Amino acid sequence: MSNRHVLEAVAAGLRRQGVSEAEAARLLEELADHVADLFAEQGETMNDSVQQDDRIASRLGRPDVLVAAALANRRPASVFARHPVLSFVVAPIPVAILSWVAFLFLCFGALELAGWLLGDAYVIEGRAVSDWPAGLVQAVNLLVVAIRFLPPAAAAALLCWCARRAGVSWRWTLTASGLVGLVAGMLLVQVSLPVEAGQGSFQLGLGFPFYHQWINLVQFLVPLAVGVAFLWGTRHRPLVKLSTDERA
Amino acid sequence: MNATKRTNPDFLNGVPELLLLRLLAQQPMYGYELVQRIKLQSGAALEFGEGCIYPILHRLERFGLLTSQRESVGGRSRVVYRLTPDGERKLAESVSAWRHVVRAVGRVLEGDAHVEPARA
């Protein structure tokens, strides 16, 4: 098989297997460089003789073997690995915001359920805080604290998990958790419990209060800590996974 | 010469990566140079399809362990690979893991003639 045909066969094999054009082009370019080095090593010029072809192919590898090697090491199919900027730079911001939305749905849903299951004493609508059970007041106060930290921590954990599954660099993990932290640090929570029925309010907003509210700094640090904890927890995962290494 | 060389026999899983990282820790090299160095330093004990190292190099670069740049080498343009700090760290971990395995396998192979195996 002609060495030109070797590379053409590799190209055809890569196309058949759906390897991206960019990956295929890069591999073929370097294989062509390698073939040129083999010619230089043997002090030959390309002559398309069968013997030369066989020598080149036997050194470089058969086309099907080269295609198999490319497939075994190919760029992962994960969307997160293929689009890391979108996944770990753009997505953290809406993911952080959606985490609060989801948390509020969960919490208010839980409160409604509590009112339905436990009776009118646990219904908060249309009642002053003085009429609430003590447990309910504590639950709402806990919600106010939890909303600052739990949803962003969960959002950071989700993005870190996606990064780990995608096998991307630790920089993407840290970037994603840092961006969630940045948004979390901007969260402003203002709650006023209803002194009189119907006069309570629960407000969430985004601002830049770092300089006068220490709690916002903590809100920023929590998702970042989640990212660092993820990286710390996976730091000993070996790259070269030896098939006989039971520790892997 | 047999053109049907296997890319990576089962018992050599992970070995090409380890060798490439180790060699690139010594100096930056391009693909052909890496292949020649593996043959030289292994005493030609390891045979493989030389083109198969390129997908491995590309994967290592994706993981941030290597960087590559097309440069002029001896009057020819070649893609030269270099180890990153992350690659150095992974190399140290992988060498440690490999030595652990080698020691463990060595203990099993040497065995202990005075130890009776458990019997059911």
C-alpha cells in the first residue's frame, strides 16, 4: 500500500468513524511529518515502490490500527468537554440564578404542604407573625439564611460534577465555581415578617454590596470552597490508569 | 517486517502515556523524536505502530499535561511537545503508581515457598 494511500486510508477511516475534521486534520498532518522523517531516516526519496510502502506502513502502523488508536483517544463526546466556555463560563450565571428559583419553589412548596398536612396553624398567608407557630418562624428564618448559601453551593457542586465527568482541566472547575460565587456574592436578601396580616415581604436582588456586608463575602466564598473541595477530593486520581492498579 | 503490530497490548495499558510524559520531562520533542527515544532507551524492547503515539499526545494535551507548537527543527517544521506543570505532577503520581505495581507483582512472582495456600 502506498504511503500516500496509507494516509488516505486513515483519513477515510476517520471520516467513517465520525471523527471531527479538525482532529483528523491534525492527526494526518503529524502522520505526514512522521512519514517525511522516516524517509529522511532511510535516506530515501518517495518512489511509491511496494517495498518502500511496506516499510513505511509497518513502521507507522496499519490504517485500521491508526484509526482505532485515534478513536480510543478521541475528544470526548460530552457536550461539556466540547464546549467548555459555554459550559463553565457562560452557564454558571444562569445556573446560579436558577438555583435560587428552584430553592424558592421547593421551600414555598414545602411550606404550602406543611400548611395542608398540619392544619391551618401552619398556613402563613394572611396571618401576622405573632400568630405563627414557633417552629414555622424558625423555619422561615432558616430559609432566609439557607437561601444565601445552599442554592449556590448546589449549583457549584453540579457544575464541578459536570466538569469532572467531562474530564476537563481543573481551571474550568475553578472558573465555574468562582463565577457562581461571584453571582452568589451579589445576592441581597431582605425579609420583613408580617407584623400585621398581609404586610410581610421577601425580596431577592443582585447588587455589589461586598464593601459593606461581610455576609456577601461569605456567600462568594462558599461556592468557591465547593470547587476547591472537589478539586482536592480528586487530586489523587492517577492519569495513567494502570489496568492492574487496584487503587485506581 | 510485520505490518500488523498491535497498538497497545492489554498488559501495557497506560504505559505509553507514562513513557511519553517521562521523556518530555527530559526535554521538548516532536513525535518522531519521541518514538526514536523510546526505542533507544528501552533497548528496542517495546514495539508499536509509531503513528499511534499522536492520538495519545493529543489526548494528553487536551488534559492540560502537554502543550504543542509547530517549530522549525533541523530545518524542518515539526510539532514540538512540552510538559506542563500539571504534566509534571501527573508524571510523578504515575511513576509512583507504576513502581507500586511493579513491587507488588515482583512480590507475587518471587512468592514464598513456605506459605501454604488456603484450602477450602
